[in-house]
Amino acid sequence: MEDMDNDIEFSKYYRVITPNEINIDREEIFYRDKYNDIISYLKIMLTNHEDSITQSYNKFIQPKGAILINIKSGTDIDDYLKLISKNYYLNFYELNQEEIIKAPEVFINNFTSILQSLIQVKETNSDEIGEETQPTEDQLKENRIKGILLINQENFTNIKLKKRSLLEYFVISFKNKKEILKNGLILIWINNDIKEIEVNSRSIFEVFDLFIKIPLLDNIERETIFRNFSEKNPKIVFDIKTLVDFTVNWEIKDINQLLKVGIFKHFLKSELNDSSNEITDGLIDLIESGEFIPSISHEEVKLDFSNDKVTENQNSLNMRFMKGGKTGITVNGSSEVLNLIKQERFSEFMLNQLYENAVSKNYSELLLIIDKLNKQELLEENDRKLLAKYAFILNDSPKMAQINLEKAKKRIDNLKRAFGKK
């Protein structure tokens, strides 16, 4: 590869964040079991414990100061590593994406020289550390490492390489070199494509001390994320179990962003704000309509709906039907009938008229039926006949149908009072 002659040019390709510039709190991070492997490695490298270990195991352990992590897009791992830098008073180095995309070929052609230049920047400028984050003398003595260098491939997915991946460039160029740890830095390489690692599997341990593979969030972890959000925002209501089923293979940033967009869209429908903060149907609409796109690949989506997964997701949808979601409600197990009902759309004026007509004739009975739907109770024959008469109610979730029913009742009562009727 052709290298630039002037090292001053290299500085524009990376940025340094000092500990006092990092404004991330512990509560903002969703901790996973595999994160423990990262912090355990960093603790060893950041302290003098390495010397005692290598004395006993020097035939086997010769740290290079670099780890490779495979994790899907949309995680909070960058923030987690920045939090570590903040807590251990380390400078945090990351590649400058804004500068790199201006001339990606120049960056690639000089990639190894840029890294060599960056790695040689090792001493922390004490003047750059604020008083609030100033480390103690003991901490300065303890930390031989002065910074963390992060390379996250997720930030460079649009850069097209002709022959080799960015990871392969690095592996070839830094094989059997130890400048990283020697010069006071720890390199953390984040990879999002396991195929790249498989291609270079024979060489990665000549460059990296460890390879850590962090799995996708499972159902329990996604449920925890939704539940934590719900506890912090009690005014926002959504069905956690349903959303867990609809977010298989999603990552934490996808989930949080979905909730934010769903809340904002709900806010735009001002006529609902005073009546309900139930946003489940709105969130499902965003997913099914494609108006919110998670960071998972199309291949993962296809895998998710293959073979047994199809049955699992269909069962999830059936449960949603029973809960009375916007997707529909099973009546006599006929999904075709429900689809026909769902396709019937009415203007707001017509819908108000239909609800007012229903309220004037069968208000109490419909309230009971909607309550049964909400509780997933079986409908009796008379209930089903009445629902068939007012099939438009099935277009709404039970909670929304109840709101519309109450609004219609209020309009009718106001008219009666206006004409002197009780």
C-alpha cells in the first residue's frame, strides 16, 4: 500500500475524547453477560497484574493489547467502552468517520500507516483532564495503559473494498507486532460480519489476544429492555409480551428508537392523547408497514421466518388476535373473515355515526363484549352475533373500541341534554 509522507495528515482520520468529555452514565448501558469478558481483559491490561501472570504463564500468555469482538449492529457497546475510559481515566481514540467518507480510497491505501501514527500517540495530557475526573497518584501509577483505541466496522459499512476487508488489511499488516500494548494503548476491534472472521480465522490470534462473540438479545433480555422503559415512563402503555415477539433479532438501539418514534407518532394524533397512551398498535403498525426499519439484515429476517419460526410467529399473531390487537381478533377461528373486516375502512364521520348507532341500541352489551376481548375470554353465541352486527368494532383494539364507544356515549348524552331529555 502507498503511504502518505506527512504524518501530520494522519491526525484528521481519528479523534481523541478525553475522560472529562465523556458524558455517559452507568444507567444508560444495558449490561450483558459477555460484557464481563471485556472488562475482565481490560482490568488485567490496565494494571500491573499482567506481570505476575506472565511470570507464571509466560510460555502461553504474551499479551498484544488487542481484542476482536463480534457483535451485531445497533448495540450500545461503543458507549460501554467509553464508560470504561471515563472510569479508568483513559483517553478514547476513534476513527473520524466524517473525514474518512470524503476520500475512502485514500484512507484505505494509508490504513496501516494511519494506525501506526495513532498508536504512537500514547501519553495522556494531564492539562486536558478536568479537575472532576483527575486521577489519583495511585491510579496513575497503576495504569500503564493511557488510552483505548476503538475501530468499529459498523461505521464503515458503506466503504467498498476491492480485494480485502478492513479486518484482513489489519491482520496482514500487524501480524506478530506488539507496538499497540508497548505504546500504551489497547485496541478494541468491533466486527459485525462473522464471515470476515471465518475467512481470517487462522491469523486472528496472531494479532488479537481474544476473540469475543456477543450473542443477540434473547427474549428475556428484550423483555427486560421494554420493562425498564415502561418503569421509567409509566404514562406510556404498551403490551410487552407482544412487542417481544415482534422484535426477534433486534438490538437495544433499534428497540429504543422504535419506542421513541411510536411515542412521537402517537403524540401527532392529538385526539387520542387525552384518552389513551396505549401505543402497542402504533408500534406494530410501524414494524409491519416498514416505516421503521431495524438494523438487522434481510437474511436474518428471512431466517427468522423459516420453518419452525413461521409457526412460532404465527402463534404470536394468533395470541395478538385473541388480545384484540389491530391485527384482528379470532372469531370461530376464521382469519379470512377478519381480514375482510380489517380491509373495511370508514371515514371519521361515518365511524362516529356507526359507534353512535351501536351505543344507542346495545351500549351495555358491547361494553361487556369488549371487556371479554380485552381479557381474552371466550365469546358466547349471543356475543358473536352482536359482534357480527357491529363488525366495524373489530377494526380497533379493545381499548380503542372502548374509547370510541365512550366518546359516542358522551356525544349522545350531550345531545339529549341539549334537547331537555334525560
